[in-house]
Amino acid sequence: MERDMQARRKRAGPPPIFRIIFLALFILFVLIPLYWVFVTSIKPSDDYLAVPPVWFPEQPTLVHYTAALFAYHGLTGLINSIVISVSATILSCLVGTLMAYSLARFNTGGPHLSFWVLSQRFLPPIAIILPLFLNYRLVGLQDTHLGLILAYTVFTLPVSVWMMFAYFRQMPRSLEEAALVDGCTRWTAFWRVAVPLAAPGIVAAAVFTFIACWTEFFFAIVLTSRDAFTLPTVFRAFLSFQGAQYGEASALAIVSLVPSIVLGVLVQKHLVRGLTLGALRG
Amino acid sequence: MASSVARTGEIPESGRSGVSARRSDAQFKWLLVTPAVLLILAISIYPLVFSIWILFVNYDFQIPGHAFVGLKNFTQVIFDPVARYSLWVTVGLTVTNVAIEFLLGLVVALAMVKTFRGRGVVISILIVPLFISPVIVGQAWVLILHSPFGPTNYLLSMFVGEEVTIKWLTQWPYNFFALVLADVWQWTPFIFVILLAGLTSIPAHVYEAAELDGVGRWQVFWHITVPYIAPMMLLAVTFRLLDAIRLFDTIFIMTGGGPGTQTYSASYYLYTIGFTQFHLSRATAGAWIFLVLTLLVVVFLVRRLLKPEAN
Amino acid sequence: MANVEITGLHKWYGGGVHAVRGIDLTIPDKQFTVLVGPSGCGKSTLLRMIAGLEQVDDGTIEIGGKIVNDMRPRDRDVAMVFQDYALYPHMTVRNNIGFGLKARKFSPQEIEQRVTNAAEMLAITLLLDRLPRQLSGGQRQRVAIGRAIVRNPKLFLFDEPLSNLDAQLRDEMRVEIKRLHQEIATTIIYVTHDQIEAMTLADWIVLMRDGVIEQQGTPLDLFERPATRFVAGFLGSPRMNFIETRIEQANGTLSLIFDQDRTLPIDASRHAVAQKWIGRNVTLGVRPEHISRSGDNTARSGAGAPLKVLIDLVQPTGTRTYAQFRLNETEVTVELPSHTVEHPGTTIELMVDMSRAILIDPETQNVITE
């Protein structure tokens, strides 16, 4: 008992006070930018250009939110982001689940096919974006919702496929075999037994896919301009003003980051799996 | 009993029993992968193949026609000093970012291994940066570092007692410092999360055995902890490396590559060549060079790390 | 309600593993057949091939006179009980049992009727609205069986169904499965590695080894007349003793020669066979229960001189006592009535029932019959 305590104390590392200070500083480091964005978003315009800086506004305002959403097309960007991210997520998870099941159960294409899908995750987007842009212009997908939905579906497929792959792999094969003997076809065994059992995994994969689409910037600025632009691309509008539009930028940032943070924290127990494409379990 | 469960219902689809099970299984498994494969072929592979043609022709919104130009696109990139410079910026920033993120993430993970009250909440806070668009991260740091309106210089002035007027986003080397800061802020949690999972999976009896053997704390760390989580370390660092070399979003929003071309990363350089100067074939040639360099890393590192049988 | 006919069956797995190597097997209608053998002998693969879960690489499987090689599992009209029960975790017991009927598009009334009957038969009516995770191991096992019988299939397949249960429950379920077979009178093929399950349940045992059938027959047939050393050693607990020895002729009698000048005379009925083996090495196979203390009334054939042995280990079980001694460098176990031997170190005289013993050719490992 006493030895156990000693072992624990020794393993614990530096004295607790040291650790507490370090962790507190790191938490502060994480929170400061978030706080500053939030506080800037509710400051009256005079306050955020003031020296010394205003740490907390005495008269918080929501004017920047209305300005960002309506004067700077933030609302259009928001709607586009929702439409594109949700569509791409559904498509990616649907197609990804089918593929993951095939890879997990039938080892389809040996290790090559699954690695080929994975390698898409590590292709530098710049290598694909140039020809994709040219082809999108040719077939009329440039600056369309569909164009970005397809691009996002493909670039999130490695995440959904590999996460679901890990889920199906850990599911006992005998369940589907029982279903096959019971009278199911391969398809009904998949649809009525495997998919319901993998539902928590599918939800987690969907959330990570959604966050990836929601926060994506590079494809969006190249493949969209006036019609299908997403929320992150709206920030371009604030670049040239040298600080004059910081309230609007911050308001838009808050609008954009709240949904993805909420979703991300909700599925955080799947986070390790999501970040490592199923290679590690949390 | 036997009579009450009499065989009244016949199998409705008995007519289809002639379907060869073997063949239908094979069809089924390929049918399932078809949509995904087609999508990847259309959106990722076809453009790559198409771009091979672009590599050797003129494809430029400023010069009409698609004349064959041989290797000119490649030579233009290779002999462009900015291209080579941007590659070194990419390598330098990548190594710096990942090294700092790794060390900081490891220390935070070590500090978080032991459970304490509120640990769950702390973890939830620490992972928040992972769910934010890099553009917004960049924007947030612009607000903080902005000169003269951001709080940074003001606080530093109070601290050193004289006025600090560092232009964090436009002045060397502070502009690099700012880029590193944003990247570290966003991605240290990535390392932290993976290493924390690794550390908490080390069984307690391993440490207890070491304790019984009278092994010191540093030795425990080097000879037990590190080897145990080494695969996770390698995995986390590889994933980070492969993402870090794409560095684009924060540069776009924070420095715009400037001053001049000082903070051009490879991706940013290629983006400007392709999409602001519209030398598409030259940018494509550069992208292929970059792709091949990346693929070398992917093939050598990732293939070893991630086997389909993992877990 | 179907016989099964297997001809020249082969199965190769990736990596060149030849799991099933030419099986020929006829299983008559309504017979309880047990496939038994050590792990990796191919018995589960054979069962899964019958179910349609593994493809046939060569040979044919007929169920009820129809070749089913390329038939999907659902079209074979078989039911299977899996080792891990394979209950659908997201469905209630009722839906688990009814799932197969639903998949075959039976009417809801029919499903309800059949599920109720099956549940009554297995005494799980009260559990029908629970989820599998709320059930004990034994209850899950019943649900798994219910799922199989509700469809009233031609053929029942059991894949080591009792191996996840604790010992006591296993004994109970064994009885129930045997009773079930008597009630529903359907062909059953049952895979196990447990020889007691095989002996107690089977009408017909198929003992497999390394992908081939080592021997098949009724349980007592295999137990009393094993064809090989492997069969003799696999069935029976504690295991049969195997002692390397030699046949010699002295004074007109044939005897087995052991160390310390100990001998065992071969009973007259086998002289004709043993004659050919004079001067040659053989392996004596004798079950622990066929050795008794000299003078005991349980001793069967009193032929020949008793064997004088030094007991070196005593394991009382309450009902019987197992004692061990060394003979020709081999540790031999003997099953004695309780209190026959109390302490190791005792020297006693034993009688071996040579009429029940077997002689094995050490080279071929086959039992010497003629």
C-alpha cells in the first residue's frame, strides 16, 4: 500500500505546484487568443483601435455581427459553408462507410487499395488544385456548390474510410455471419446488422469530416469566388483594411468557430482515432 | 413442438438460389468500393494525370495557346531563386513548428497523465484549437500581435519599461516568430492528445515493477516511458510533418508572404505563381516537384506506420 | 430433415494453409454428428463450409440431395449457433430470435407465433424484451439456440457453443441440447474440442486431425476400438497411458517386457497377432481405469502376474483416486477406488486388464489389429 503510494508519487514527476503553474500558463496560452477574438467582436469600433488596449469593453455591442453577416456577405458564406459541409459530410460518410466495410471484411484490393485511399490524405493540395481548377472551369464546376462538395468529399474520404475501417475491424465477424445464415444477403447483413452497430463510429467520423470541411480554406479560395464561397474565405475581405475591420473579422470568427468547437468537444472521446485515422484508439 | 413450428413459410426468393455465392460476394465487395474509387479517380487522380500534359505545354492565362515547351516549365521553377527560397522556408518552418509542438505537447501530456479534479474540462479546453479553421487562428494572432493596436507591444512596453514598436507581421525575424506561434498554438494539442493516449495506456504495474527494482525517475522515463510511447510519437510527428509542409493558410492571412517574398512557403509560392500570376503550367511543374518530394516522405514513413491491420 | 453428403472436400487459406484435406463424410438424416479434434484440425472450417461461410475450393457438399457449393448461406436452409453467440446487440431477444424469419419475409403473426413457441421451449419467455447485454451467459446461449430452432431449418450447426460457459452451466446446457435434439429430431452437426461433449452428445463422432478424418464411429466404438494412438489418446479422461515396450516369448507365453524385470503377459486371444511382433518394439496403450489393485474385486481378468510398482504421486478426487508410478521411463496414471493408496512412496501390486489394452505400432502409430 505504502509502496504503491510511493510509486505513484515518484511517477508523478515534478512537484505539483510546478505542474499546476505550467498547466495554468498553457491553458492561458490556449485561451488568450479565443478571449481576444471574442472581446474584439463585441467592442465598439473605437475601443479596438485604442491605445492602451481595452481589456473588456464597457459597452459591449453586437454591431460587428450584423455588419459581418450582412455587409460582408458573412451570412451567404455561412449558408454556403453549412450546405457544402453537410453535403460533403453525408456523401463522404456514405461512400466511405461502404468502402471501409468492403476493405475491413473482404480485404478488397489487398493492402494496396486501402493505402491508396490513405495516401490521398497526404497529397499536398497544391498538387491537385491546379489541374482541378482548370478542369472545373472546363466542365462548369468552378465556383459551384457541387464542385466544392465533390472536392471536400474526396479529400475527407481517407478520414471516413480509415476511421470506419477501424470500427468494422473490431466488430465480431460472427454477427454478420449469423445474419447470413439467418437469411440475409450480404447487403442486408451489412445494412441491418453492421451499419446499426457501427452507428457511433459513423457519427464520430461524420463529425470529424464536417469539421475538416468547415475549417477548410485552401480549396475554397481557389475553387470558389462569388457564388459558392465559404465562411473561411470571407476573411479575405478584411485583409486589406489594416485593422479597420477587426470587429467584423472577430465576429465572423466567433460565428465560425463555435459550431465546430462544440461538435469537436462532443465527440472528443473519439478524437485520437479521428486524428490518427483509426490507427490509435483513445 | 415440432408441429407448432411447422414449415409453412417458404423462402420467398428461392428462385434466386442459383446465384453463385462466390461470384456475388466478389461483385458485392467491389460494388461497395466503387463509388469511393470513382470519386477519387475523378477528383484526385484524373487531375493529376491531366496535369502531366500541362507540365510540358504552355498553359498560361497571360500567354494564349498550348504550345509544347519541353522542360521549360521545370527550368523556370528550378532556376527561380524564390522557388528555392520558399522550399527552404517550408523546411525551416516545418522543422521548427513540429519540434516545438512535439516538445511542448509531450511536456503537457506528461503533466496531464495523473488524474486530478477537473482534468476532463482541462482536456476539453486544450483540444479546442484543433477544431478551428487555421484562417481564424491566423486572424486571432493578427489581432493580438497587431502593431500598434494589438495588446502585445503594449504589454511588452510595460514589461521592459520603454516603448516597444515591433512590427510582428512585417519585420524579420518577428514575422516568422508570429507564424510559428500560430502554428504551435493550433497544433501542439495534436501531439498532446496522441501522446496522452499513449501515456495513459502504459499499465501501472510496469512502473511498479521499476519502482521495486529501484530505478530512478529519469531512467524510468528514458527506459520505460519513451520506448513504450515511441510508436505513438513517431505516428504523431509523421502526421504533423506531412501537414506542416502544406503551410499556407496562416501565411495567407498573417503575412501575405511578405514583406516581399520573405515568408513564402512552397504552397504559398505555387499559389501565387498559379493563381495571382496565372502561370499555370509553371506552377504545375513546381507542384509536381513538391509532390514527388512529399511522396518520398509518405512512402517511407507512412507505409511503415499505418498498416491496414493496425489495432 | 436432411442428410449431408461431403465428397473430396478441400480448403486452402491464403499463405498456403491447407485447412481441409480431402474429407469424405456421409451424415444421415436426424443424426447428431459431432466433429471433434484439437484446435486447428479443420473441424470449424468444415462446419463453416457446410454453412456457406467459407467457400469450397475442391469437392462437393450436398444437403438433402442438392449440391450447395455455390449456394449462399441464406439459401441453404441451415441454422447455426456460434461460439460467441453472435446475438445482435442492438436488438431485443424477441427481434434476435425473429430476425431470420423477418429476413425471409414471414408474416408478423407467424413470426410472433414461432418466437413465442421457441421462447417457451427454451424457458426464456420472460427475457423476450431484454437486450443481449442484459442477459447472463447461459441465457444468451438459449437465445442463440432459439434463433436457430425458430426457423425450423433442415440442418443445425453448432460451433463450439458451450466453450464460453463455466463448467457447471456447460453440463446443464449439454443436457438441454441433447434433449432438444430428441424433441426436434433434426440433423445436427456439432463442433467441439471437448471430448466429453463429443462422447455424451454424439450419435456419431467424427474425429479430425490436421484437416483429415482420423476415425469416425459411434462414441463407444471410438472409445473401445480406436484405430490410432491419436484417437485412443484423445478420447477418455484421464488420458490413456502409452508405454514403450517390447514383446518377448518365454516358456510359451508372449509377454511385454518392462524395466526391473517386470513383465505383463499378453492374453491368449491376441497371441495370433502378437506372434508377428516378437522381439519388436510396441507401444502399450492402457486406460487408467483398466488398471486395478491386485486382489481387488474390481479386477477383471486375473491372467498373469501382478505388476509391482512404487507410487510417486497421489491425486484424490473424492470419488476415485488417481495414482502415478513410473514404468519404462513413462509416468503412468492409474484410477483406483478412494483410500486404496494414501501416500506417495507406497509400493503396491497392480493388475492390468490386458483384454482392454491396445498395442500400437510405434512407427505408424496405428493400433495393431492383425
